[in-house]
Amino acid sequence: MKKKNHVLVTGGAGYIGSHTVVELLNAGYEVTAIDTLERSEIAIIEGVKSITGKAFNFQKADCLDLAAMQKIFSDNQFDAVIHFAAYKSVNESVERPLLYYKNNVGSLMVLLEVMKQFQVHDLIFSSSCTVYGQPDQIPVDESAPFKKAESPYGASKQICERILEDAATEGIRTVSLRYFNPIGAHPSAQIGELPIGVPNNLVPYVTQTAAGIRSQLTVFGNDYTTPDGSCLRDFIHVCDVASAHVNAIKFLQDQKSEKIFEAFNLGTGVGVSVLELVKMFIQVTGVNLNYKIGPRRPGDVEKVYADPKRVMEGLKWKAKYDLGQSLLHAWEWEKKIRGLS
Ligand code: UD1
């Protein structure tokens, strides 16, 4: 009998990482997940086990720790790696750029060194639509040039992609997935996003306001050149994001070439404004949301949404959930963690 494919997931207790572990286990993969648990909770790992009814190996470990990574690779035989472990706060990255370069770029360098040493070739990398900055054309496709990054976080993702493009020469085969705006939670409400402190991102701010933790949501700007004046984004259910990683592993394993760097947009192709999202939240949950219009947030891109043609064809993937379902799942998760009914 053929052994199961064994996948290492770094940042496996994080928001997208944990949902991806669920998809991998459901698809029959063997999983080893690692996480520092510095910005995530062990309860999420328990949630993954409860959803799937499957055991998997979890270890507290830091990708920056070369010796620890070598031990993990020598104890296991991995067929592929999915690298989520990174910091993701745009604001924090502006205040502490070196922390972001060290953690986001440094951890990738350690990982690549260990992958080479143990001859593991296939890597799925967590990238972001932020690599495009404000694109000249929307929907944006993968051929759009990178503009100067708006933040050190964005720059760290651009640098990592450049490193991975070059690493192809040394036998690392990469699929880089450029996420648009992942939202929502697992439909079971057993895992979801756990923001630290006051959320920067829109949907956790919306759900926390609806739950009474924040008094009011501020919509940052209604004077953009968009239909209703608020920013346009491509919101995508986190389970759809997660399932694309399974397709990406299959894609890499089907390729004969030893030299691969492929980037795919991971979005729905539908541009939704911040105000439309707020209205949709009120409509699907029936909960009133206290919000006001405030000034623009510095560094915000006016409008960006994906051209998903390449990912749909190349990875044979498409988004299953719509905006209403995504918001409902985000709300179910918020209620669960706050003990609301
Ligand atoms: C940005 C990056 C994304 C990155 C993410 C990490 C872009 C286009 N996207 O997402 O790649 O992974 O940060 O955090 O650069 N908003 C409000 N009120 C709030 C919060 C947000 O109106 O309280 C608005 C924002 O102004 C923005 C939209 O909601 O227009 C989405 O914001 P957010 O959820 O923070 O994500 P992005 O900034 O799009």
C-alpha cells in the first residue's frame, strides 16, 4: 500500500494554517503541524482534531530555530511543506520593520536550508495580494508588476517571492498563493480567527462590534472613486483559501520539472465594498451594527480584486462560499468564543 503523503504545515495553529490542516486531513494526508503559539492558541489544534476526528502530530517550534527544524525534518519524511508561519499586521510592520524582515524572511531562509538538506522539494508559500500595491488594472492578474510595497509586511512578501523564484534553480519547487482578503470561519464554529487585541482587519472588527466588545465600527473613508465611495476588496472564505492548498500540492506533484515557481491569485474575482459588506452582515445575521464613516486609513489601497482565471484553470479550484455565508460563519465563531447564543 502506498504510504500517505506527509505534509509539514508551519504556522499550523494560525487562522489559515488551521483551516488548511482540516482540509489536508479530510483529503487523507498525514500532517505534522508546527507553531510557536506566540500568536495563536493550542485550543485551535484541539478544534481541528474535533472537526476531523483525526489525530495528527503537533509540535511547538519556531521556524527561525535551525536546530529545531533539522530535528523535525530528521524525525519525519516530508513530501511537501506549506509555509504559513509569518507575522501579518501591516501597522505593526510599519512600527517594527526589522521584526518583520527577521521573522518573515528569516524563517523562509531557515526552511529552505533545511528543505535542501533533507531533499524536500515541494513548497506552498503564503503570499498576499499586497505584493501588487495599487495595481494599474483591476481585476488584477498574476502578470501585473509589483509596485513599491506600502508596508514592510508587503515588502517581506515581495522579497520572499523573489527568493523563491531564485530558489527554483536549486531544486525548490514553489507554488505561491497570493491571498486576497480571507474571512469567515469553519462552518462548525470550532476554529476561526483569534485576533490579538484590537483587530486591524475589517471582519473581526465587525463581529466584535456586533458582539458588543467594540462600541462602533469606523468605515475608513467614503470618498474613494468607487461606486459607494468606500474601498473595494475581494473577500474570500477561509475554507476556500484552505482547500486551494490541497490542490496546490497535487499540482506540484503532477509537474515533471525540477524547476518551478508558479504564483496564483487566490480570490473570488468579485469586488465588494466595505459598506456593502457591512450591509450584508446586517442582512444575514439580523444583528444591528453601529458604524460611522471616518477618515481614510493611511496606506489603504483604494480597490483591488482578483482575476482568478489562472488559479481556476491551473489548480482546478473555485470558491464555494459566497459573502453572506462567509459573514455568517464569522459571526457564528464570534458568538462561540464569546459564549453568546
Ligand atoms: C491588507 C492587505 C492584505 C494583508 C492584510 C493583513 C491589501 C490590499 N491587503 O488587507 O494583503 O494580508 O492587510 O492584515 O493591502 N476597514 C474599515 N474599518 C476597519 C477595518 C478595515 O473600514 O475597522 C476597511 C479598510 O480600510 C479596507 C478594508 O476594510 O478598505 C479591508 O481592510 P483589512 O481587513 O484591514 O484588510 P486589507 O487592508 O485589505
